Amino acid sequence: MSASTVAASRVGIPARTAGWVGIGLGVLAAYVALPPFLIRTPVVSLLIAAAAIAAGVYASREGETRLGWIAVAIAVLGALFAVIAVNSGEGNLERVFAWSALIAGMLRFATPLIFGAMGGILSERSGVINIGLEGMMLMGAFFGIFGADLLDSWFLGIMVGVASGALLGLVHAFVSIHLRADQVVSGTAINILALGITGYVFIYHYGDQGTPTDIPRVPNVTLPGVEDIAFVGEAIGRMNLLTWAALLLVPVLTVFLFRTRGGLRLRSVGEKPRAADSLGLPVLRTRYLAVTASGALAAAGGVYLSIALLGSFNENMTAGRGFIALAAVIFGGWRPWGALAGALLFGFSTALAQRLPAFSESTAVLFQALPYVLTLVVVAGVIGRSRPPAAIGVPYVKE
Amino acid sequence: MSATQEPEGVAATPASRLAAYLRGGGVIVPLLTTVLAFLAGGLVMLVTGADPIATYEAIWKGTGLQWLFPWVTGEDRTIAATNLQQTLIITTPLILTGLAVAFAFRAGLFNIGGNGQYIVGSVAAVWVGSSFADMPSLLHIVLAIIAASAAGAVWAAIAGFLKATTGAHEVISTIMLNWIAVWVGVWLFSQDGPLQNDQNASLPVSNDVVEGARLPVFWGDPVLQGLHIGLFIALFAVIVFWFLLNRSTVGYEVRAVGFNPEAARYSGMNVGKNYIVVMAVCGLFAGLAGALDVLGWQFRIATVDIQITFIGFFGIAVALLGRNTATGTVAAALLFGALLSGTSQRNLDPTVFEPSLAANLTYIIQGLVILIVSADVLVLGLIRRGRGVFRRDGPARAAAPATSEPEP
């Protein structure tokens, strides 16, 4: 190994490149043991992993310490994974790693996370911590299906659900902006309040019966032509309307935040409210709008859960998805594309967990913890620290 | 989140400011908060066609608190006694999870991870309690409690450690640790999980805590879930909490860091170490809560229990309403314990009000309590500004940062 590093340094490959190559090789080491390659001997994976480790060590010696060690870690995990895969049945592997179905599942599970994360970005970029995403999402989940049921229209259901989330966002905004409450306390209150409100109205209105089965559902979009293409069709040919909306939201929000006057204002209010104020920007109003919109978006994620994905509601059905959305925001460094990457990663891990019981029931459960572990690793700054907006959590007082 | 600016400048200040305010204000504001929240709860009942007065009366009956009145006699008294036992059984962990949040607040930290610490503690307790069947009873109980407290302490200390070393915000890390605890806990007891029941491989539940490791029941029928001695352990923890904060060097440093981490650092205190110690103590309290529940009345953990437990989150409301003081926490824990048991399936008369509705009502009331407490920061500030002077503890209050935004 030392020989290879010496040789490499003579060649003069930049450390950064070597690090990324190491990471790529580490992933490849795992990938070759899976369908469609399905190499049934660990030797190939171990060789690739060894190369990855070499690249990682080289990178860490040449200055990219962190990146290098990440590459080494991924290589070791990849090799381990490959050994496990090789020792598992081929049939099991093919059942679990049906890639097109996995991608479809990933997008399904990522949709509420994307909505929630985009909402979280809006609120937090304006300087207001929003750990009430979970509650806002839950509001959307219940009032979405409630509205769709009462008004007999999925579109009106979406509207009602989104409005309920916006309303809760407004409460959070009022308490944390106007009354200058601690935003984390207020967010906690929002979560518990939403749990009570949705549970109360749910049981009051539907009793033990649960929501009816003939709720109008948000339709899936069948792409003519694409649907029949072998791999792509299965993966994205029949996605839900709201999934498309969520994916579309990401570039829209990016353009809004970084290419429009409104977005610049929103960010400046979150970074340096005093400066923004002295330029005549309405700090409080901007934050109000951002937090309310945040509630609306998070609720859209909940609406997706109830009237698009499942077609039913049960108490506390978001079950932590709002917190995973928050995790995606942090994971993505408060940037839309980064948060999308986080949401897709977490969605993928859920999709994989859904299929893992073929191997082992309990391992599948353990997979659910992955998003939280990864986020913990990210906030701890092991893999590139993510930096929050400067004025986050600080109530603004006009002078 | 850079290590230099984050812990002292942005993050610690709002929490410490809140903590400072919360300690003032006497009992009037918490009482007012409670009344307001209950009034709002009554309004909800009224809107949904229930009689608030009759419902609150039924909930009151369900709490068993009328046992305290000597004129309640005969069968009423017997029923009240069993209900009160339930109330106190729930109050016990609430006191401890309340302390877990309150202690952090006093140090300017927000421990939102009480739930995870509670879960980790209960897992450790059930594991120790269901192993070593031949161990002497007292030793077994003590060992299980120590294991649970230690597990909770270590779990919470992770957040303190991350804050001290990397500046990771404790709110985020404790939220993540909560969910990691949930899923690891579910994994342990789910089918083919490592700690899943030995007798029945299809049940997602732990082994039973052996007889010897169960806490003795001192009031009521042990078979019908009487009141276990955990209550006294919790009350003892309250004394420890008070002593630790007010009469020890550790407590002095904790409060100093809570008031102003920067000043504490300049006076030579190790702020980072302080974060770790504070979180560990918090986790110790919450882990102990888990142990007392498992050894006192649950005796086993099902994966469902882990997923729906809310005791740690209730601790936030308990601490906030109790203004992070020892006595306040006990009073608030009793209030929420009474509310929980008064609205439980077991205690609430279903002909008056549907218990499953009432359970959600407690969430609404609890949420409102937290919301009003958080909002009354302003109210309190105004009261204090109106009075102009600091009352009891003088200059220390002055050290608490005002509501103005700290300029970097």
C-alpha cells in the first residue's frame, strides 16, 4: 500500500480527486456484489476496496485528511457489505435490489421529506428555527384527508390541508417573532398541539371506524411512452402528481432563494437582520411570510402521506417524518439541492428497509435509524460541517 | 455551526434567557398558564358538544386526588385510593424527565432528548432486570437502576460531547438521538432481535423482569398495579437536583455557564466539560425514570411501547411549567400525572367522555401550556421592566441578557 501511495504522489494526482475516487471505488466494491453484476465471489470486491483504501490513505496524507478517512470508512463498509451479500442467497438479493422498484420507492418515501425540507429551508433561512415541521406535516395529513372527504375532491383536500399547516405556521410565527419566544420551545408546543388537535378531531369525527376507504386520491401521473420503457418506466413512469410537484419545488425554490429579490431579502433577514432593517427591508413581515409558507409546504408533505400514498389517516401518522425532513435540511446545509439529496438518501434507506425483511426483520428496523445517525454525523462535522444561517433562533427587535 | 461562535453567542443565549426568566415570576404565571390551557380545553369540549364541567369533574374523579380530603369515605375512598396510586405511578417518571429538562435549562441548554434517554434507560433496566435471575433482590434492583441511569447518562452525554467538541447544537443532536433510541429499541425487541422474548419468538416484546428485580409496592395491591417505592426514589432525585444546583460547585458552574458562557469561560471554568456533565446528569435523571417504570409496573417492554412513549416529551412541559425549580417540577409533574391518569382508559368514566378523545385533549392542553409558557417570556419581561428592580437574587438577574439581539 505504501508503494502505491508513493507512486501516486510521484504521479501527482490531487488529494481531493484521490479522495473522491476512493469513495467511488468504495461504493463500487459493494455495488459489484449486487444485481445486475452479482459477482459471487468476494475477491473482486475486496480488491476494489483495497484500491479504495489506498486512494483514501493517499488523500489523507496529501492534506485531505477528512475526505481520505471517509473514503477509507466507505471502502471498509463496502467490503463488509459485499462479503455479506456474497454469502446471501442470489434470489434474496434480486428481490431486494430490484433497482427500478427501489428508485420508485425512494421517490415515494422522499416526497413528504422534500416538501418538509423545503418548508424548513424557507423558515430557517429567514432566521426562525422550525422544529414544528412534524406537527405541521401532521396537520396537513389529517386536514388533507378530512377536506378531501368532506368536500369530495382531492384538490380541495390539498388546499384544506395546506391551509391548516399554514395556520399552524402562523401560530409559530406569531409566538416566535412577535412574542419573541424561544423558537425551539414554541416548535415543541406546535408538535404536541398538532398531535392533540388532529387526534381529537379524527376520533371525534371518525370514531373507531377510521377514515373511509373511498377518499378521493391524488392521481398518479402516467407518462405515455415513458411508461413502457423497461427500467425508467418502472422507476418514474407512474409517479404521483405530488411527487412531481415536490421535485419541481426544488429548482423553483433554488431560483427563488438565489436569483430573485424576494429570496435575497429572505436570506438577508436570516443572516443580518439589523443590516436588512437598516436598508428598509421589513424583517418581521418577511419572517412571517417565510414561516407561514414553511407550514404550508410541510403540510403538503402530510397531505401526500394521507391522500396520495396511503389513502387513510391514523393518529400520529407522520411518525417522525417531519424530523427526518429537518434532518434533510441540516444534511443539505440549508440548500434546496442539498436537502433534496438528503431527502432522496433517507427515502432510499426507507425503501431499502421495506424490502430487507426478505433477509431479516430486525435489520430492516435498524435501517430506520440511518437518517438520524447520518445527520448526527453531519452536525458533528465529521463530513463537512453544515453551517446554519447566522441569525437563526434570534428574535429580532427593532431599535 | 462554527465552534467559536455557536455555543455562546447564538444558541445558548435564548435558552439561558428563557431559563432566567422562567425562574422568576413566582407561582402566579404558571397558575394562570394552567388555568388558560384548561379553559381552552373546556372550549374544545364545548365546541364538540361535550359538557366541560361534567368532563373535568369526571377527570378529577379519575385522578383520585379527592383521596386527600378526609371527608371522602367508604367505597369512594377505596376507588380514589386506587386512582391516586395510578396518578402517582405516572407522576414518578414525569418528575424525573422534568428534572432532566430543567437541569439542562439551568445550564442554558435545551435537552429535548429526554424521550430517547428514557428509552435507553428502560431498555437497560429491562435487560438487567430480566437477566441474573438468582441475584439477591436488593442488589439486583440497585444494579438495574444503576445500569439504566448510566445508559441514560451516556446517551445524553453524546450530545454534550458533540456540543463541547464540535459545537453541534444540542437541540438537533438530542432530536436525532431520540429517534436513534426509538429504532434501536424497536430493533432490540422485534422479531429475531437480540433481546427479544425467549419464550415466544413471535412476540415483539422483551423478557419479563424477574420477581426479585421488581420494586416493592407500598400502597395498594401489587397484583392490581399498586404504587411502588419508585416515587420515593424520584423525590430523592429532586433533593439531589436541588442540592446539586444550589449547594455544590458543579451547580454553581452549571448556573454560571447558563447565565453567560463567555463570562464563565473567562473566569476559568471549563465550559465544554460543563456541557458534558450537564447532559450526563440530565440523562441520568431520564434514564432513572425509565428504570422506575420498567422495574415498578411495566416489567417488560413491547416495541409498541417504545414507539408511542411520550414521557420524555411531557418532561418539557413539566420543566417549563415548573419554572425549572425543584418544587415547581414536582408540582407540575403531579398536575400532568393527574391529567394523564384522569383521562386514561382505566380511570375516566366513558359515559361522560370518551377516553381516547380525552387522551388527545391532554395533548392539546399540554401543547397550549408550553405555548403559553414560551410566550409569557414577553409578559414576564414586561412585568419585570414595570417593577424596574430585581427582587430576590439581585445582581445575578442583571447578568441575564436582556431581550435585545446580541451583535456578533
